[in-house]
Amino acid sequence: EAGVAQSPRYKIIEKRQSVAFWCNPISGHATLYWYQQILGQGPKLLIQFQNNGVVDDSQLPKDRFSAERLKGVDSTLKIQPAKLEDSAVYLCASSPRARGETQYFGPGTRLLVL
Amino acid sequence: DAKTTQPPSMDCAEGRAANLPCNHSTISGNEYVYWYRQIHSQGPQYIIHGLKNNETNEMASLIITEDRKSSTLILPHATLRDTAVYYCIVRLLYGQNFVFGPGTRLSVLP
């Protein structure tokens, strides 16, 4: 069974630029999550999708972050414009059902904002 | 905020058992204890979870105290590949998100 795929693995941009991350969850998983992990901290949930609908985006900085999950499969997370404090690893995870028993994580995208 | 307290770091000799403690004194009766680990440059990986009985799988054992206020994750024969950050999380089985604290950085030494 293929795991959660993410791309790119690394991205370096300058502040005020925009960036987008892509995630392909495990086949058949209805729920998809995006997390932000700042160096030295645990992952923090940004947004959760159930199929193509948003379940929880309470911690998403909506003035600069946006996410979508078209057709209930792949998802993209965008930051526009980026700030220095957005430097982090962005992790995508999926689970078979909403807030289910466990989550499966991708390798993450490491973002550096200069 | 995370509902658990873990030591920031631990060392373990290769081949020995690694015992990682976790305090969760405010755990409620229907909340489970989950353990994940994160190896460098990878996403978190599920290890094990339990409610009140001790649990064992191919990766580890989970020992939960009778009052459920603390637990210990045991890696019976630690290898260098077990070097990682280990997260202890308390949550309902369904219907809650995972809230990650800073975890314990385990270093397995040769």
C-alpha cells in the first residue's frame, strides 16, 4: 500500500513570495489533514478535510494560508504572501475516517522563508 | 494544549530496553493513550495505543498504570534506527484531533 505522498520535499523562497504544497493521501482515505511543524515543536493542525469539505480550519491563518481538496483526493496548501515565521515543515496526513483511530503521515515539505 | 508531560530527552544503549515515560494526570475515562514517533526528516509514525490494559505489538509495549495517570512505552531491544522524537498523546478513540506536544527525543547510543 502506497503511503502519503508530498511534494516538493524542500522549498526556499523569499518573504512576500507565494508557495504551494501538494499532497496525495492513501487511496480510499476520506480524511486529509495539513499540519505545520516548527523546529523543536510537535506538529500543529492547520486544516482538516472530510472528502472535499472542510471540517476544521480553526488554526489556519486565513489571511495568508489557503487549502483545497478538489474531488476529495489530492490537496494543495498555499501561502501568499509568505512571512519569515512560516519557515517550518508542512506535513500532510490521512485517515480512513474523520478523526479516526489513527493517522498516516507523509514525509513533509520543508519550507525556508528568507 | 497537550494533555501530557514527557521528559525532553533520554539516552538508551543499543540492545537495551528503552522505557519512555508519560504523565497524563487529567486523562478522562474514555480517553486513549497514543504513541507516535518521528524519525529525523520523516513524518510521525503510529506506534501503539491503549485504554487501560497493557498493549503489545511488533514495535513496542505500552504499560498504563492502574489509575491511568501515567504510562510507559517500552522498546524491548532498542536499535540505532529507534533514535527519534516520541510523542505521547491523549485523545478519544474517535472524534478528536491529535494534539502533539514537544515529545521526548530518544537517542540510542552504540
